[in-house]
Amino acid sequence: MGDKINEGTPFLQSSLCPPTQKRTGTMWSAVAHIITGVIGSGVLSLSWSMAQLGWIAGPTAMITFALITLVSAYLLCNCYLSPDPEQGPHRNASYLDAVNLNLGEKRAWLCGFFVYINLYGIGIAYTITSAISMRAIQESNCYHKKGHEAECSYEYTYFMLIFGLVQIFMSQIPNMHDIKWVSVVAAVMSITYSFIVLGLGIANVVENGVIKGSATGAPTATVMEKVWLVAQGLGDIAFAFPYSLILIEIQDTLKTPPSETLTMKRASTISIIITTLFYLLCGGFGYAAFGVATPGNLMSGLYEPFWLIDLANACIVLHLVGGYQVFSQPLFAAVDRWFAQRYPDNEFVHSSHNLEIPLLPVPSLKVNLFRLCFRTIYVASTTGIALAFPYFNQVLGVLGALIFWPLSIYFPVEMYLVQKNIHTWSAWWIALKSFTLFCLLAAVFALSGSIEGLITARLS
């Protein structure tokens, strides 16, 4: 068991629930939290992934990733309570707390690095996706007015800049406690457009009267091109499934009896079954509707009924506006804590100033200059990278492949080995290490293909 991190390690601190706080969560509330957290913009790329893999390998890959995610969830559920001989079991209120207590400070810092890289990457992906959706609204209206043969092509650049400008203002919200409503709106929007995507996929298949696609997926000019596209498809699927970062925090809301671990395992099983069926339907019907012409973002290939397409894309944009903040605020909080402890007497870091803005419902806003500068630079950097690499599928593939193995496989397995005190070279140790190695090879394959696709798209 690793050494406990000092309280002066702000990048690894988390907001622990007070021990006296009553936990009232149930299995079904946990299911709702998981499904809301998992189903999001990743669903838009699943049809394209199916098109690269085909009717056999596509569903097989989704089911395989679902099973891997379930195994990872089961392992992670066991890490919620850590034994303490003196004071009894210790509750880990977050993923980083569990890694810290079980594996020690060094690996907790490494885990924190991957966590914050993930949060930063999601900001880039959300900037790209929002621009695609805003452009799709413009295109669907153009095609509706001028016909589907009209020339309706628009650039991403201005939409990314608009999204970035909105995020600069929203990023001045001090912390997560002030944006609970943003999270609720984002969750509702996510569920809404996900079901619209599914409905439109089914409607297009019925209208076509034929199921498109093939067992081997979209044809390519060379074998290597096919290999790289399959790798990208796997990366996109890897992006859509995991929820390891929120699992322990959801588990910390559950009441007892039964034990939190048992309840969370049941909730994870139900959630992954529902999510996998939903993903198979969305990916399958999208591929069946478009076949080899399946677009990278399914919503960018649909134009009628234009009002429903506009509604779905508007929901995507609203979801991503809120989702960007939900994923960025933990990183902002970590930076604020670090600088506050590093420079306790610095006025630039600690002082706030009242800013009066006309026409606002409040007389003035409190603005912290350090927060204003850092968060503006942060948003500008995610927007700049999105402008340089505006490639939806490739970016999702890189993120999914890069983060999937360390956060969903390596750390849960290593924590479980410590928790259960499993001896080296025992049968269970060999099985878990083999599982880790298999997932590592799959992640490296997906990452290499996604990076190759990103480079190719950038050079073309």
C-alpha cells in the first residue's frame, strides 16, 4: 500500500464528501449517472467506426470493449473501500484518492497527468464537434432551401472561434458548485440528440428499403490503409465506453445496505448492457443507412427533416458548451489550488475585483485576474489546437486510445492486485497481467492508426 499524499499536494486533492453526509443513492440512481456520463458525443462516430470494421468485426469490437469496460468497472468497484487496521475501512471519494492510497504518490501523480490530459483533450474534441454541428445546421438549411444538389459548403474556423469566445466567458465561473445547472442541461441535451440520431438512422434504413454495408466494411486502395482505418475505428469505440473517472465518485453516493461494492457492480452491469445495446443500434442503423458513404460525424450526413436535424445539432452544441465546463472545471480547480498554495501572499493570484457590466441581472461580477488570464489562455490553446487539427474521428481516436489503457485498465488492475494482496505469478495474477497486456496492445494499435490518420488528414 502506498504512502498517503500530503495535504499540500493540490493537484491530487479532491473534494471529499464529509463523513457525516448522508448517502442516499440507489442502484437505479447509479445507473442514471453512468448512462448520462457515458452517452455523449462519442455516439456520433460509432456508425463511421462500424463502416471501417464491417458487420462482423464492428459489433464484435463494441461487445469486446463493453466486456473490457465491465471487467474494469468490477475491479475498480473493489477499490472504493481501503482497509485500515486502526480506524476501519477508508472511503475513497474519487479515482485519484483511490490511486493515491493504494499505489502511492508517484503513481498518483502519473495518474493525475493522464486525467488532466484527458480533460484537456476533451476540450479540444468538444471544440471540433461543436463547430461541425453549427456548420451542419447551416448546411441543412441551405440544402432545404436550394435542394440537395446545391453547393452548400462552409468552413469550421468561425464556428470554432465563436465556441472558444463563449468558453472564455463561461470559464470565469469560479467553480463546479456554480455550474450545477450547466451539467443538468448538458445531460438532457446529450440524451435528446442521442435518441434523435438513433431515430434518424432507423428512418433512413426504412426509407431506403435496403440494408447497406458489408461484412468487411468500407473498401480501401491498399491493405495498410484498411489497417489504419480499422485502428481509428477502434480508437473511436474506446472513446465512447469508459467511465472509470466517475465510477468511484458515483459509488460514494450509494447508501448501505447492501454494500456499495455490490450495488455498484449491479449498476455497472445494467448500465453497460443498456449502453452497448444503444451503441449497437446507433452504429448499426447509421451504417445500414449510409454504407461505405457513412460520414465521420453521423449528424453531418443528415439533412432532412431539416428542423429535426437543426434541433439535434443545436442540442449537440448546447451539450458541448456545458460539457466543456464540466470537464474543464476540475483542471481549473487544481491549477487554482496549486498557485494559491505556492503563492499565498500574491495579490494577483488571490485578489478579486468587481466588474460592472450593464444590462446584466446582477450589479457586478467578481473577476480574479489570475483566473482570467490562465483560463483565457487555456481556452485559446484548446481552440488553437482544434483549428490546427479539425479532424473529428482522428482526434476522438487519439483520445480514446491514449486514455483508455492507463485509466480504465492499468490503474484499476494494479489497485486490485494491491487490495486483494494477490501474489506474483499466481494464476489470478497471470490472468490480470495478461488482460492488461492484451488491452495495451489494442490501445497501441488504435493509437498508432489514429495518429497516422491525423497526420495524413493534416498533410492532405
